Amino acid sequence: MFDYIVVGSGFAGSVIAERIANILNKKVLIIEKRSHIGGNCYDYKTKEGIIVHRYGPHLFHTNYKDVFEYLSNFTDWQLYHHKVLAFIEGKKVPIPFNFNSIEMLFPHILAERLINKLLSKYSYCSKVPILELKKEDDKDLKFLADFIYEKVFKNYTAKQWNKRPEEIDPEVTARVPIFIGRDNRYFNDKYQAVPVEGYTKIFERMLFHPNIKLMLNTDFREVIKIDLGTKKIFFFEQEFKGKVIFTGMIDELFEYKFGKLPYRSLDLKFETLETEYFQEVATVNYPNDYDFTRITEFKHIHPIKVNKTVILREYPKDYNPEKDIPYYPVFTEENRELYFKYKELAEKFENLILVGRLAEYRYYDMDDVVKRALEVFEENIR
Ligand code: FAD
Ligand code: UDP
């Protein structure tokens, strides 16, 4: 009946299904646990017309021309440069921390000295991860590094990961480096935009195809069985010989054989306010105050003239498999090792392919996932 089965309809699963349907002209079944497509990129319009990202703010940014061009087949774009402020010592300062942030927080003479010191060490417009800046032994730079570490990273990271910055993969805090210059944008990538009609429309256009069948509200475990002995995959009790592309949690796929991989989850609290705007920019981070990490106001991302606004507060927490969504793999050495055990096992299955943030246990952004899915299609499926 089907040549391929895809588990999950986020970007990983949807890109692969779309390629199979259009390029190979083969039949594909997508099995999706949620009641909608799009995974964590799903968005919707409120009755006021405000586009809201159901699973947290999603900003598209990439340096991959091929990814931008591929997605442009399914959407028009609206130019959008994401801006983030962090509430520090009573002021809202630009993040990534940059010269403007320094000038807002320190007296003029000190600010000038800190900026000159940075410029004597690093080239203009370069980016310095906080854990690198912390290694400086110059007195001024050390003072600055300690300040940024304490006020921007330490408590935010404690809330988000329940860990100190040194306890997680350095790439995590390096996502938001100190910027040697005055660019207040959160990202510097060449392509930065949001889909004019939102992300869900992209998925609809990818998946509305006669070769694609979608089973929503279905946990793959209801219909697929993995035989760890014979390394065969069964669909409704019958051996499935076509390829299975799996984009869910790898530990769940193998019934936690080697133990559970840790994930962090979020409580997302949305609020509709009877006011035109709530805050100055799309996202304000609160590293040192409150239990939430940040507030996002969606009207800044998808502008619309209405006198209401929707905001979202994100409260990080540990993932509970009974009721939560596993938003973030927890990137530590130990967890990576556990992941590799699962990956090794997966490789013993001839017709199983793992793609995506959960299946590969990686901190993939949307563009990384699309890039990866396009590569996997070319290398392992086509
Ligand atoms: P997912 O989108 O998670 O899709 C996996 C799909 O598999 C889901 O639909 C899920 O329901 C389904 N599934 C899981 N288990 C089962 C099962 N047992 N049975 C059936 N189906 C199952 N990226 C950016 O580029 N920019 C951003 O600004 C950005 N912001 C983010 C903010 C937050 C709060 C989060 C959590 C992520 C953000 N991302 C952002 C990352 C982005 O969400 C991911 O890169 C992308 O969603 C990964 O796609 P995926 O297909 O791998 O995973
Ligand atoms: N981070 C921080 N303070 C901030 C912003 C980010 O400590 O104000 C750290 C924190 O550890 C966070 C990581 O940098 O998890 C990556 O931030 P990013 O904004 O990329 O996280 P995401 O949007 O993926 O949740």
C-alpha cells in the first residue's frame, strides 16, 4: 500500500515525505501523534487575526541558500529581524550582549574602556562565546565577563536547563555570543524572514499531495512494532519492507532499552491583553527575575493592526513522558554517549532512517532540520 512510512510531521518528516511524493512519485504514509501537522513549528491565527506560535516563538534564519530556496517553493516571506532585550538591573538591554548593552549598563568612562579593551582583543563584528570570554585574564575583560556571566547566562541557564553553563555543551551558550559591535539583531544570518501566512501553511502545501496519506492522532506504537531480535519492522502485524523514516524520540522507539534520554520541557502560558502593544520588541528575556525565561509578543513578528495583543511566557521544567512535550534534548557528554548506544542499535535495522531534533538528539534549528532532511533524502532515500 505504501512505499515509505514517516513517523512525525515536523520539518524533518514533512520535507522527506514531500520529496518522496514529488520527486520519486512514491506513496508515503505519515503517522503523527498530535492532532495537527507541523510539529513544534505549528502556528495558528487567533480570532483577532494574530498569528501565534503554539509551541514557542519560531524565527526563521539561515545561511543556507538551498534551504531558503527550497522553502520558498511553499511560502512567500516577510522580512523580519528578531530583536531580543534582557531585563538586567532594571534596564532592558540588547541581547546578544554588545556595545550598546555595555553603554546602557556602565558609566560612560568605564563603558568606553571596556569597549576599547574588547576591540584590542577581538575583531570588529566577531562573536565571543561567554565561556571563552570568561578565560580572559585582563582585569577589565575579566570584570566584564563575570558581569555578563552572572547577569545574562547563569540564572537563565539554571532556569532553562537546571544546570550551570559549564555543565552543558559549550555550543548551547555559544548560540548567544557576545557581539563585538553594535548590531542589536538576535541573528546575523543572511536570510532572516517569517512566512507571510505562518508556518502551518508551508506544511499544508508540502503535504497536500495524492501520494501522501496522513494518520493524525496516532502514536506510532499503536501501529508499528520493532522486533529487536530479527531487526524487522512490522506495520499492523505485517513486516514492512519499505523504508521507515523516524523523527520522534529514539529512546521511545527502542522502548527505553538502554534507559531514558533526558529532555527539558516547557509550560507555555499564553495571555491575550486588551492593549495594542505590551513590550518594545518581540522577545524580552528575564534572566534574573521570575520563574519564566522570556516573554514573546507575537504581533512584533507578524505585524497586524488590532487593539489586542497575545503574549507568551515560557516556564522551563523537566520532561514528564505522561503529559509533556520533549522540547529540548539535554546536551551533556553523558547523554550524548547514551544517545550513541541507541544510534548504534538503529543502524542494525536495514530499513530504518533517523532524522530530526529528537531522533538525532541534536539542537537543530528549523534550517538545520530542513538541510538534514534534504541531505538524507539525496543520500539514503533517492
Ligand atoms: P518536531 O517539530 O518536534 O516534529 C516531530 C514530530 O514527531 C512531532 O509532530 C511529534 O508530534 C511527532 N511524534 C513524536 N513522537 C511521536 C510518536 N510516538 N508517534 C507519532 N508521532 C510522534 N528553530 C528555529 O530555527 N528558530 C527558532 O526561533 C526556534 N525556536 C524554537 C523555540 C522552541 C520553544 C523550540 C522547542 C524549538 C525552537 N526551534 C527553533 C527549533 C525547531 O522547533 C526545530 O528545529 C524543529 O521543529 C525540528 O523539527 P523536527 O521535525 O525534527 O521535530
Ligand atoms: N541564554 C542565556 N541568557 C539569555 C539567552 C540565552 O543564558 O538571555 C543561554 C541559555 O543557556 C539558553 C542558550 O543560551 O538555553 C541558548 O539560547 P537560545 O535563545 O538560542 O535558546 P532557544 O531559543 O533555543 O530556547
